[in-house]
Amino acid sequence: MEQNFNLYHTFYIVATCGSISGAAKQLYISQPAISKSINKLEQHLQLSLFYRTSKGVTLTAEGEILYKQVATAFQALKQGEQKARQAAALGIGSISIGVSTTLCKYILLPYLQNFIAQNPHIKISISCQSTNQTVAALKNGSIDIGLIGEIPTQDELFFYPIQEIEDVFVTTESYMQNLQARNELSERSLLSNATLMLLDKQNLTRQYIDIYLSNQNIASEQLIEVTTLDLLIEFAKIGLGIACVIKDFVKEELTDGTLIQLPLNTPIPKRKIGFAYHTSANPNPAIQKFIAEFIS
């Protein structure tokens, strides 16, 4: 095929120039070499492609048909080269991201506005889904990168941490006073006797908190499970119970006193969040730029 490509290229240049000598100058090869290539292509096709005259060459009827197709092919290649160079110059590319609703709202969304403004030619698609779904999508190649909490070692995935997060228990001052009025003052008693509000059991954050509660021998008989962190925060703000949330995401409420943080003798160990991608993947320039600017 490579040999035939060279023959068709020579044919295209000869037909465009209208002469063997003109093609030889453009291709920087000798006129006999040009003639040999044309003869070889004619033998391969068993067609006569040119009329030879003292003034140059003109296409035969069969040559005209072939030229139109070959010209379209070479023009398409030229346009492809131009678009590839344009993509490199403008940063054109695409990124598909898997992320939970919580991390999308509080971590990804604030960054995206500026990134998209600075890189308008990069196409971004976002799948809001659970961490388990994001990990599965990374493994089957349906997304490029995932923004997730650190998970147990996954040989197929590379994890690049970007920040730490801290899980805390929060409630309203009035709810806390009601608990304390019942002389439930110890940390264990507070959490065991309160209405405890957690994410559902399918959530990796919930699984992480369950391990903590088990290690502290804390079990609550009154439990509310929800699917999103936003609901936990809203439920806590109206005094339905004690919610386990990510501290960074309730800074405003803790500052203005809408919520208070329960002091813990043994704090919940901090976790890491970061970008994950398949170890066999070679991130394209758009993805590399996205990650680099995110952590800068």
C-alpha cells in the first residue's frame, strides 16, 4: 500500500502540474524517475492515464476519473494535517470525567468555570455517578479520568491525590442542647442516642464511616439514610439529628453558627481525594493540561 501511495502521489502531482518536468521540480526527483512511476501505475491499473505531448501531459478520460478521486483523498489528508496542527495550537481535545455529585459540586464545579473560559476548544463531558460506577467506567475505558476518594489498591488504576478531606459530625445548637438535657454527655452516648444521619450503604464514604463507628463501638438505633451529602446538610440544619458530612463543605454553616461540630475524642481519620485513570491509558494533552492546571 505504501508503494502504491507513492505512485498515486506522483500521479497527483503530475496531473496537477500538467508536466513531468514541473512534477520533478516539485518532488525534487528526476524526470526519468517520475516517468517510471507513472508507467508503473499504468501497468498496475492496466490503464493509460496521460497523453504525452511536446508541451506536457494531459489526462485521459480514465485519468480524469482517477484524478478526481485521488485529488479528494489528498485534499482530505491536507485538511486533516491542518486540523491536527490547529488542535495542537488551540488546545482542542476532549475529556470525559466520572465524579460523584458531591465532589462535582464542591470540588470540580468551582474549577471548571475558569478552566473552560481559558480553554474553550476543549470538550468536557461529565458523568455524575457513584465512586464504584466511576471505577468500573475507568476500567472498561468509557471515561478518561475520575475524581474520586482514595480507595483500596487497584492495580489497574493510577491515583493522583490532590487534597485531603475530613469527615465530621454536625448538628444544630438546639439539637445538641436537647441531647445534653438528657444527660447524654459522653461522645459515645451522644452518637448512640441521637438520630444519626448518614449516606446510604452503597456509598464508599458511608462504608468508611461505618468502619470508624464500629471501631469506636458506636451503634445508633435511630438512623436516617440519604443519597446525597446536600440532603445530609439540609437535614442537619433543620435539627433532624446529627449528620456526618465533609467539613470543608459546611465551612459557612460552621462559621455563622447554623451548625456546630461535635468534638470527638478520636477524630475520623482524614481521607484523600484525587484523579484516577487507567494505568494502560496515555492521557491526551487535554487531560494532562486539565490535571496540571487543577493542581497548580
